[in-house]
Amino acid sequence: MPELPEVETVMRGLEPFLTGAIITKAQKNRPNLRIPFPATIEHDLKGRTITHLRRRAKYILIHLKGGDILVIHLGMSGSVSIIEKGQRYNSQTHDHFVLHLKSGVRVVYNDPRRFGMIFMMAEQDYASHKYFVHLGPEPLGNDFSAPILCARLKGKQASIKQALLDQRVVVGVGNIYACEALYRAGISPMKKAGSIKGEKAELLVQAIRDVLKRAIKAGGSTLKDYKHADGSLGYFQHQFTVYGREKEACQRCDCDINKTGGIKRVVQSGRSTFYCPRKQN
DNA sequence: CTCCTGTCCTGCCGGC
DNA sequence: TGCCGGCAGGACAGGA
């Protein structure tokens, strides 16, 4: 589920509880998610102090005093909940990992499909780590621009939709926001990635930034302190403009939906794409 | 290299 | 009511 805005919102929700916290106990409730938990993770986290959190792509990086990083990826169905001091913890199916903090707070990772990942690495290995070394630019950072995007798309025969899902091109964009950004930019998802240039590229960069920023803002304003009543962090009901709206009227079209059929759904490399054939070409 | 397919896993929804 | 197929927002490995 989670793309950049959701991961960012989860991270912001964790920050006030985790920054400066001391881990008294780390508890894995099964041997693996998509990859095995490190065999010694419980031992390695015990007693550690968290200095700060940050996000890279769709990964949450929890920096520990002493130079290690605890990495969390939410996969498709991962979520994190905060159990505050004194609150009863009603454990749920698929609660796979729990951090107990000296403050009395517990941080619970739940993931039904187990496509998520939790692992550790030394800070010095971050840049060369196999999950991070190939990542493209952060879409909301300074090193994401039309020229940079064009350079990464150059010569690509795959569709622009597929290219936007490729984390080597730009990070954080998943199936939903790829659809939303292409709609906003007026670009057909089927267009060859390598053909996106000039003004089109400028529009696309701006559209990606806009949809992501707006979603983060919506998360922040919808969730009080990023937290639901049940302690879960980060996700909220979000209205998308094209995603999941097959056969609905396109907001930018004033044509007759009975004639046009409205928003279309197609499948590109196994993933649903939603778009308006009249406003995207 | 690039591109495509298969794969991990559970939950949910619609159709019969 | 229950069963079954299809689908789900990620991202890897492996093969063409």
C-alpha cells in the first residue's frame, strides 16, 4: 500500500516517540518477513538509543547511537502502531515485531502479507548497501529535475508508467501516484519513457512533486499527530483523481461520459493503470 | 544493459 | 451461506 507520502507520514508519526528513546527490548514474533529478520536483531537492539529517524525512498531509517541503522520497509500491507505507556496491548494477528521503549511506549509492526522488510546495517554500509545503492533521486529533493529525469529516461523503451515505478528512475512513486502524476501532467501512461522530454518532462516533474506533497499534507492535516485513535500511524482515507475510478467521469473532461466511457483501466506489466484517454496523450 | 515474468503472502470483494 | 477466482498500493531474482 504505502508509497512515499504514507511512509513519510508514518515516519513523522514515529518521530516524537522514537527520537531519543532507549530500546529496552526488541521482539520478533516469527523468523521472517520477505527476508529473514537478522538472527541477532533482538540482541543487537537491546539497550540501544535512537538518535533520529529519516526516510529514504519507501524505507524508514531509524538511526541508533553507535552507528547502526534499523531499517523498516512496509511492503504492501505493513503498518505501525504506537501503544502508549499504560495502554493495554491487544495483540493482533500479524503483529510480527515489537519494540519496547524505556518510556513505556511500544511500537508494533503488523504486516499480513509479509512483503515488508526489517533489517539492520552499519551506517557506513548505507551508501553501498544493495537496497540503497541503485536508488534514484528523492522526488521532493533538490536533485530531482526535468533534466535529471530525462537523463534517466533516455533510450528507455518501456512505458513512462513502468519507468515511474522503477526506483532507479525516481524513488517513492508507486502505482497510485504514478497514475495520479501522469494524469495531472496530461501524459499517456503508455507513452515510451524515452520520448518524455522538454516541456513534458517539466510538467511531469512538477506533477510528481505536487501529488506527493499534497498527499503528505493531507496526511498531516487529517491525522491528529499522525495517529489514529487505535494507535496506528500514517494511513488515511485519501481521494484520488483517477486511481480506482474506472468508468467515472474525468474531472477535466466536460464530454458526455455515456459516449466516452470515462476513465479507463488498463493493465501494464501486471499492474492496473487508470487514465483519461482524452486528457492524456 | 533492458525488459518481462514469476514470486513471496494474506485479505477482501464480487459472482455464482 | 459458502466457495472460488481475481485482485491488491512493492520490489526482488532470474531468464530472454
